[in-house]
Amino acid sequence: MATSRIERLTNLVICLLYTQRPLDRDYIRANVFGYDPDADDEAFERMFERDKADLRELGVPIEVAPVSRINSATGYRIAFDEYALGEIDLDPEEATAVAVAAAVWQSPELSSAAQSAVQKLRAGGMDVSGPGAGVGPGIAPDRGAEGALLAMLEGIDRRRQVTFEHRANPAQPYVDRTLHPWGVVTFRGSAYAVGHDVARDAVRTFKLSRVRGGSVTGAAATVRPPEGFDLHAHVVATVAERDPVGTARLWVARGRGDGLRRLAATQADGDFRGRSGTEITVEMRSVDAVAREVSGLGPDAVVFEPQELRDAVVDRLTALAAAR
């Protein structure tokens, strides 16, 4: 990602948060990584004013006060009590979403932030290891979309177009695409990038699990979302109303597969190879999505039919085993 601005803002927050007294501009300029001590005064002033405005827009409470009783120069600090996270109150589904994110985002770029978030939530008394996480013991989650996600976020941050490879379904070859990304939306456990497709000159939605690679290219994007454009509503309208592609009959172990159980049209208690669980039927709108849910459960989920879904699960598990 293009982290220069993000890192500078983060460093500025840390500096202003952990100081006992307001800090003047000269101190900030000399000690906060990201500001060039050799830049001219005008350039620093523009950058610092923009950074303050960005942080305040994000809700960071920057105080302005004299540096000390004997120094009336203007200083800045962040009041810790106002900045500290308030009481956390997540419902079970929201807590599970955090657990899934921490399990999936295991790349070096993302794992520290994800694990830090989980630790803070646990410290606040929240259970973020709920059974709905859907990541079975010993089974690595699908991480193929991480590179695409990072590229999309960089493109959004820098307002640049992103080139990548995409396939409509696992049976089709990858095709080069170029997008001016407007945002990334999660829906039903999947991430989607929405933006302006350059070749088709139209709004398009790309499921990131079907995207390979990604690089930011070109000058600043000139195409912007229409005024009032709702990214989430667009993804829901694009994805949610797809016609069913078939029905799957599955078995899930007791206490596992909450995500699949929520999708089930029918459920009945049933044992499989000596283990107690539930036989369910699921109306599939995407074979790939159901295969991802099932493969994430490892030995705690079994596909009886259709064969297409069985093959998709086997392919995923085989790829995961080969990657180890």
C-alpha cells in the first residue's frame, strides 16, 4: 500500500497521544517520522494543517493550548480520555466477524493489526472466538484475495486505477481488467470491489476471491462515483438477487457450521461415521461461496451432493494442502 500519508498520520497520533504537555510545530516537524525537516516552512505548514484536518474528520480530538506556563507558543496534544475506546458491545454475529477477519488476514501486512484488534476486544471482555467463525482446526482460510484487497485499498487511497486478473467462476480462465476502485464492501462473508471498469466504461462489481494479483497504475482517476452512490446497496442489488444455481445436501458436525446452518432450508439430526451432527439442505446461489464455507470447516463438514460442489471442495482442500 501507499503508506506514506497513513504512516505519517499514525505517527502524529502516537506522538500527540503520549505526551504530557502540548508540543509545538517545531518539535513535531523534527520528531514525527513523515515530515521532512529540510522542507520549506510553507510546505510543512500546508501538510500539517491538512493532517490535522484529516484527523479531526476521523474523530481524533486534537487539543490546542500553550506549550507551557512560561512559553505561550501554540502546542498540540490528544486528550487520552477523549480518544480512548469506549465500552465495546458487539452482538455474537459482529464478534464472529472480527474473529473471521483475524483468521483470514494473516499476511505480514495485516496480521499485526488484526491480532491487535482481537486482543483489545478480548481485554474488553468480548468473546471473539465464537463457533460461527467457520475456520476449522488445522484448516487455513482462503487467503487468495489478500493481494487484490491491498491493491484495491491502495487504489482507493491514491485515487489511481488498479489492473488485475479476474475470472467469473472457477471454470473460466483469468482475464485482464482495469478498475477505478471506489470502495470495498463486505456482504455475506465475501469482499467486493466496486468501481468504474475502464474497458467497459460502466460500473462493475468484482468479488475479490475471484481476483488474482493487482497493481496500481496510471494517473489520478478522473471518474468519480455518481453523487449519492451507495456502495453497499449496489453490492446487495448485484449479488443478493442472483438466481439459485442448485441445492446442496450437507452434513455438519454438532456445534459447527453456524454460517451454513443459517442458510439451511431443512435440517435434521444425523450421524456421520460415528460423529453426531446435522444433515442440511442449502439453496446455492454460488457454488464457489458454499465450497469456501464447507472447506473452511475441514473434517466438520461433508458434501453429499451435488458432485460439482464436492469437486470444488476437494480442489480447495488439495490446494491448501499443497501450499503448506
